[in-house]
Amino acid sequence: MKLSEIKTILGKAETVNFQLENGTKVPEHFHVTEVGIITKDFIDCGGKVRHEKVANFQLWNADDYEHRLKAGKLLHIISLSERVLGMDDLEIEVEYQSGTVGKYDLGYDGNSFLLIAKQTACLANEACGVEEAPRRAMVNLVASANSCTPDGGCC
């Protein structure tokens, strides 16, 4: 999700809810402790120089259980960050600690913002010889007279 997308959603929302893909909700008293820009310059395993730039939100649970971030407040924090940091319409990455600090892509299901687990990947498959495993067709496993069944005594 890009900054422009979250701003559109927040402009119409009253509350801000986050949840992990497994349905676990981020407690309502969370704080957005950082909104910033993360820039990553690196060389992939194929030798290609890459540049990534994302808007970063950090969510944190505090002990002030009466705290509840309103959509307008988060929209204000984002606008301030855009103005002060010169943020472009970047993709959003969210940091949230669920056991350990994780990095998540951001989605929206119409009610809650979804923290979608990021995955590692080879960015240079063709250069380092990694190929996607071929998919095999499913075999019809219908029992026949010559097949072994759980109660057939052949195993």
C-alpha cells in the first residue's frame, strides 16, 4: 500500500485497527512511534546494484491502555512526515514486534489494516542458477484392487 492509499482510507475512517495475517489484532492502545523513510542500497547475488526506498511506520504497544489513535491523528502524523522529510508517494513498510521485530507490507480489508508478512527471495534467479521448482500434476489416488489401503493388511 502506498502513502496516498492509506491517506484516502484514513480520510474516511474513524478508528485505526491493525491485525496480523493470522487474525491476531494489534492492541487498540498501540502507538505509531515512527514515520520515516528507509533507504536501502545493496547488490543482489547476481551483482546488480539495487535501490529501495519505503515509508516506514513503527507500531508499539505501551502500557497506557486508555490511548487510542484516531484516524485523523495518524493522517496528521503522515502529512507532517511528508512535509518535513520530503516523502514521495512511497510503499509502506510496517515494523511491529510480535515476539521479535518483524517487517510487514500493509493491506486493508475494508475494516482493518493488515500486516502482511514480508518474504525473502532471490532477486537474481537467472544469474545464480536458482529456478522455481517445476509444478507436478496431481495424481488421482483412487483405490484399485492392487493398491494398499489403511485397513487392507498390506502395510
